[in-house]
Amino acid sequence: MNYDEDCIFCKIGRKEIASAKVYEDSEVLAFLDVNPVTKGHTLVITKEHFSNFNEVPKNLINKVFQVAQTVSQAAIMELHATGVNILTNVNPSAGQSVMHFHVHVIPRYDNTDGFKLDFTPKAIGTRDMTNIATMIKKGL
């Protein structure tokens, strides 16, 4: 298995650093975030080191999101969350602060629970949208 000796999440996966674990198997670990944005904020990580979402093999991505779904369902049932945000960030410009792939499961309770995603629309013309779609398709 690939590890990064200095990575804090690799150290948590190897049990060199304690965590409030909520799930573990041979490939995936889920634990409470030490800097939670809401009650029950959980991180789901691969035990093997991958820098971000784009580097993880698809079968392992599926496993991580299956665990994230289970954690999400438990947060709604046991913590009485009224919703959940599930997200991952790729690279610092998108907010990734630990360069080890992880998924945030963020239980939501109401609009004043301290977490806010801002999806402010940007005006993009039809021609630009067509060009952007073409560029993305080219990379698939």
C-alpha cells in the first residue's frame, strides 16, 4: 500500500495519530473532523495515499462514496440532521488543505448551523457554454 510518511491522514490510517473513528475496513477509514463545521462532520479517507479525487482508482472511489452514503444516512437517523453536504476538494484553489483524498460528510441542521456553500451564478453566454462543453468533451 502506498503511504506518505508525513501525511497526517496516512498517520491516522496507520493509527499513529488517534481519531474518533466511525467506520473502518481494509481500504477506507471514516473519522470525525477535528475542526468540524457542524456536529458530526466526518471525513472519509482511503487508507492508501492518493493526493486527490482525480488520482484514486474508480473502484476505490465507489467504496469511499458507499461509506460516505452510510455515514450520511446515520447522521440523519442518529444525529437528527435535516440534510447532509457531501463534498471533496481537488487542489488548494478548490479548498483542499490536506493533500490526501478525502470526502467531507457534513450534517446540516438548519440555515444557521455555521456552514454555507455559495453557488452564486455567473453569467455565461450560450456561445461560451458551447465552447466550454466542447473543451471538456475533448478531455474525456
